[in-house]
Amino acid sequence: MVSLKGKDILHGNQFSKKEIDTIIKTAGYFEKALKKKDSLNLLKGKILATLFFEPSTRTRLSFETAMQRLGGGVISMASAQSSSAAKGETVADTARTVDQYADVIVIRHPRIGSAKEAADAAEAPVINAGDGAGQHPTQALLDIYTIQKELGSLKGLRVSLVGDLKNGRTVHALVELLSLFGAKLHFVSPSALRMPEAIAANLKVKGIDVVETEDMMKAASESDLLYMTRIQKERFEDLSEYERVKGYYIIDGDFLGKLKKKITILHPLPRVNEISPEVDSYPGAAYFRQVRNGVFVRMALLSMVMGKALD
Ligand code: NCD
């Protein structure tokens, strides 16, 4: 059995296939357990600290839900503005401080590499909930859990990743996980928002079949799964450039009608305009089920890094 006890969760490339299997199994166990009971006692007495220096709805609330469903407690920084970061405190010092209070720390910060800095400073396990345009490994794990549930398998999937592949940290982490299962990937983006070369090149080295295109319809017609992403407005230095690309890819009833095949649609959310609400009732639209799965996967991760995994 693999163990994540005491480990930080920082990057999509840190996981083995075996670890992913264990996370999926553990999340599945918690999903079942929550059908019978509202909460468990597995992390009773333990404290999770959530440090969010960037906006969040799902990630913070699902981590806090997960911890409370496991019987643990939560302390939370209300916002970057209300913390000592506003006085100039470094991420390392903040992490070292919170380490004195909490048994596990979840951090989101606008700078790439910030979660690693926190992890180096704190003894407690640190979980990266998004470091700027870098990585978002727990989102990728819940995406993988959702794919397994929706499609029944992770092997050899044909996946179109659509939107802001340059700045989207969820896709940066997800392709690392998908690459362990031999996926065929379509990277669909405007040319200004292509997947960073280092990530694409690394996938090719691993033997992953990657096609880069601007044509969402063609890519979707050759895929089992469409992973939509938001154009990351907050990462643009030039807002006129954002205005130029913001409506580039939109899935609506018309698109699905023309596609003429069933496809599974995921989105880490929030959506801005890339999936029209009329798509929500389409059977393959799995993005709100994906949200729910986030709780089970985060329960698995919290219990595993705390060394309380189930045998
Ligand atoms: C994503 C993020 O923060 O990177 N949201 C999330 O955690 N579900 C995606 C996004 O903000 O576009």
C-alpha cells in the first residue's frame, strides 16, 4: 500500500499510478461512507489551516467541508488583505507561523512556486491549492476521479483541453496525471494562449500523442472528453488582449447539435461564458458532479497526508 503520510502535495508530476489508484479508492470509500453518515471521526482533534491569497469558492469550501466531514477543525485566513501579507510578511514566514497552529496547511497564492516555499518553511504537510499560473494538483486529482466515474476508465482516453492553456493551472496539473494513462491529447487554444512549451515537450518525451489546434469542433469530434477552461483574465498584463480572446470558445446547444455524438464535458469552474447554461441539462455535462467529487477526493488527501488512510 502506498503512503502519503507527512507528504506535501505540490505538483501533478509527483504522483505514481499506484498513488492515484489509492487516492481514487480512498475517495470512493468516503463517497460511500457519507451516504450513511454525515461525518466521520478520522481526523478528530486535527486542525486544517486554509490560506487563500487569491479568490476561491470551490477549492476552499470543499477543503473545509472535507476536513469537517472527517471530524477535524478548520482555521481560515479571511483574505490576503486581512492577513499580515498586507504588511509585507513573506509566504515562508506566514507558513512557519501557521505551522504552529495547524496539522495540515492548504495554500493558494498568485505566484508560481509559492506553495513550495510554504512547504519548505512548514513541518506540517502543505497542499498547493493553486500557485499562480503554475499547478493545481488537487483539482487535477478530482478531475481524474470524475473521469473514472463518468467514463469508467482512465486508459487511453482521447481528451480535448480547451481555452487558456497558457495560464490555466488546472490543465497544467491534469495533463501530468493523464500522461500516466496513455492519453491522446488535443490542446485547443488561441495561438496566444498555447500550452507552455516545456509542458508540451515533456509530454512528447513521455510518448504522449499531442495535437495542437485552434479548431474545437474537429478536436471534440475525435475526443471522449472535453475539458473546458476559463480565459484567466487576472493573468493578462494587457486587458485589450483579454478582450480579443475572451469569447473564443463557447459550448452551447448549437455546438452540441453539430457535434452529433455524446461527449463528457468537464470544467473546473468558475465559468465565465465558455459553457452556456442550456448545456447544463445535457447528460454528459458533468461539471457540477465534478464539484461534488472534490469533497471526497479532498477527504482522501487530507486523511492520507495525516497518516490516517484506511487499509
Ligand atoms: C480554478 C483555479 O482556481 O485555477 N478554479 C478552481 O479551483 N476550481 C480554475 C479557474 O479559476 O479558472
